[in-house]
Amino acid sequence: MPSVFVQGRPVDSYPPLAPEARRGKVRRITEVGEEVLHKPCRDVTEFGPDLAALIDDMFLTMYIADGAGLAANQVGVDLRLFVYDCPDDDGVRHVGHIVNPVLEPLDPAGRRLLDEGEGCLSVPGAVMDVARPDRAVVRGYDQEGRPLVIEGTGYFARCLAHETDHVNGHVYLDRLSSRERKEALRQVADRQEEVFARRAAKTAALTG
């Protein structure tokens, strides 16, 4: 099996950072509690240079924060769009973006839930167990408006579901109990300073 898939298609080789990141600018990552994260995003209706530039910025910002995925509302833009650079459980790397993503419902009979640790760049420093299906299929478009179907398993399926949640106005804390949510926010309070210091160092390394 190929070791890298870009936009759902196998490629022979790929650089450590997606080429989009070289063109991008770092944007501030929004944090839980900000309104843009807690309401459904608008459909993308214009496919052009502004959308391409946003995707470039999102890739660089994701790498700065050591993320596996990043939705547009996590950089303050209420559009249905996310980027990703994420491995699956077999070590295959998946890289790409998807516009106006829709997560297909799975047949409950064939669905297997995995209760594993999950973090979020907008909940800096917290990791909590969240139940997610071990498979995901997302339909949408690429930045030029061409139809796109991305399938994932394991950790990559978790990424696809997590980012689609974002564009629907949900963060993973919404899937936790009240007690678990308090624990996640306690972790943020304890660790966010360290997280921000790492991001600052990475920013200097990648843009200096």
C-alpha cells in the first residue's frame, strides 16, 4: 500500500510539510468559548484565490501548532473548510483539504466505536477519551470546486469526524460529560502556557 495519500489519491513521495504551508501566513488559533467555534459555519460559495490563500494559511498554522487537522473557524473564519495531515492506524499519511464537508452516516450494524484520547488545537493542552467510529467517509469539494470523497480508518477517521464537527459548530468537549469537561478545562489551565511556548518556538523555526 502507498505510504502517502494526497486528496485521497496515492502519491509516490511527498515532502514533510505540504507545499501550501510555504505560501501561507500564520493565523491566531481561536479557543473554546469564542462564538465562531460554537455555531455552524457558512457554505463556501466562491472558489478562487482567496480560498486558496486561506488554505495555505491553515496548513502553516496547523503545522505551527503540531496539529493533525484544522478547521477554518479555528482561525476565525466561519466557512465550511478544513485541512489535514494525519496518519491512520497503519502508518499511512493522509494530506489534503476539503470544502463544504459532509460526514456520511454509517450503518449502526457495521459501526465500531473506539474510545481513545483526543485533543484539539482550540482546547490547548487537554486530551480526553472520546468515542468515535473507526471509519469515516466525508464528501465535499476541493478548492477548485471539484467533487471529493475522502475515506479514513482509525486515527484518521477520528480526525475527519473531529474536523467535520468543527464546521458544524461543535468542539469535542460537547461530547463529554460535565465532569469530563471540567477535567479538560483543568488540563488547559495547567498546560496552555507550555503549549503556547511550543507554538512560538515552532513559528520562529518555520517562518524565521
